[in-house]
Amino acid sequence: MRVAIGADHAGFLLKEHLKQTLQRLGHVVEDFGTNNETSVDYPPICMAVGQAVAAGRADRGIVLGGSGQGEQIAANKVRGVRAALCNDLFTAKLSREHNDANVLAMGGRIVAFGLADEILHLWLSTPFEGGRHQRRIDQISAAEAAH
């Protein structure tokens, strides 16, 4: 799988950890920054990750910050992105099964490396259920296209 990843300064250490995890699992990783813990604005980074996913250059994306909330919001500004904030296993599973999330957001100040690895594994391996959930995704896509 091709995975785009990006973080602000607060998510930098988690990004570096998850890059190693992804590469160990055999995934191709494209890093959109940041490259250290110096304060940086997250919107351009998260939108670049989202654009890579929306354009098909990446199969999935990951955005990381202190809480992951702002990063999720920024990524969701890109048409075609369904970014989900998943700081636990339950939301990670449902974000894929019900929402076909294509960008994962996590908080580097909330999620420890071990749990982040578990969330990542579950999120990458959980398939979209389709069915009634596809109808809802289609409604979201139609609203997005109308604006």
C-alpha cells in the first residue's frame, strides 16, 4: 500500500515511529513533513497528504498532531478525503467499516507508540462494509460536489 504521512511539530515523533512501522510492514511511505519538532502550521501539511490520497498518488493517508483534531479538519477540506480522528481501536475499526475513511488522524500527545501501532494495523486491515454505509458516503460526496 502507498501511504502518505504528515505531521506538525507535536506529531513529529509519532510520525517518525509510524513511518518505521509502515516500512517494516512493506508499505511505501511518502513523508510530507514536518522534519523536526520546531513549531510549524499543520494545515498545508495535512492538505498535501489529503491531496495525495484524493489524486490517487497514495492509497491511504495519515495526519498527526498534538490531538489530531485540527489535522483531521484540515485534511477533510480536500474533496474526496474522509479523515477520521482515531485515538482508540473502536473508532479506528468503525471509521473503516462504516465511513471508508481514507485518512487516519491521531494525536501524538494522546496516543502512545504501542497503541498507535495497534490503531494503525487495525485501520489498515479493516475493510469497508459497503451496503447502507455506501449510500451515506454517496450522500456526503454529493454534498461535497455541490459546494
